[in-house]
Amino acid sequence: MSSVVPTRKEQTRKEQQRSRLTRQRLMEAAVECLVEYGWSGTTTTVVAERAGVSRGAQLHHYPTRAELVVAAVGHVGKVLVDDILAAAEKLPSGPERTDAVLQMLGDFFSGPLFVAALELWVAARTDPQLLAAVRPFERRLGRETHRLTVGVLGLDDSDPAVREAVQGTLDMVRGMGLANLLTDDSARRQVVLRRWAKILDATAR
């Protein structure tokens, strides 16, 4: 009985797929550990155990903890941004849309990804190696959330007043996410964002 021997191309494709799955498991585990244990408790060993990946495989893909966690937050952030874009298609149009978008952003900036990213930002203040990795990520996240907000609201970002209003909105929502770390601030956040949606509409429309 003859057996089919995989070609080199097929072997390479399978290896690449295994590699992608390993990286994905490591990144997802890293974010979970950041939320659960914080930066100090998120060691590469803990992440590898959570992901069910060998220590050697973890080191092969991400030699340092900083590389691993920054890649992890970036990866999960992209997934969540894609989810927000998909969810935005189902939001109401008309005068209720701005409020719906801001409530969605409020949930985004009070969710696990924001908690994980905040752990990185705080730790990076006194860790030069981590700061070098986090700074480009933080700038990219800021640009992407700004572009996303402008896009889902259908605003003209070439208008300086509109650009400043959107950036002020994101700064405010981030601050609310920070306040939410210590106590559940969701009820007050909903009221404030509802009122702010009217101000944003008056400024940007």
C-alpha cells in the first residue's frame, strides 16, 4: 500500500499554519495574563503555560517579554477594531448614530484590551526597553481609533474644528475608561456620552 508523501510546498504551508496558530495562542494568552496578573505577573513562562506552548516555541517567536506583549496587544487591538467596524454597520442612522457610536467607543475603552494596554503604558514609564516598543504601538492605536471614529460617524476630518472635536472625544472616553478601573462607572458614562454626542453633532455637522 503506497503512501502519499507531502511535497516541500505542502510541508512549508503546514509549518507556516502551525506557526501562525502558535503566535495567535501566545498573543491571546498574553493579553489574558496582562488583564489577570498585570505587567509584573505576566512573565513569558506564565504566558507559555496559559497558551499551552513550549518555552522553546515561545522564545522562538518572541525572544523577549516586551516583544510578546506589545505584539499581543496590537493583534487583539486589530481584531477589536475590525469587530467595531462590523458592529458599526448595524448601528442606527440619523440623529441617534452619534450616541450609539460613542457608547460603543466607551465600551471599547473600558474593556480588557484597554486594561492590557494600560498595563503596558504604566510599566513603560520606567522601562526603556518596553517604552521603545510601546511608543509606536500607542501612536498607531491613536491614529487608528481616530480614523475609525471619523469613518463610522461620516465626518470631514479636513476641518480643524472637527478633528479637534473627535480627538477631544477620544481623550474623554479614554479618561472614562481609566476611571472605570477602580469602580463600575458605566451608568455615569452612558449619561455623559449621551450629552456629549449632542455637543459633537453641533460642532461637527
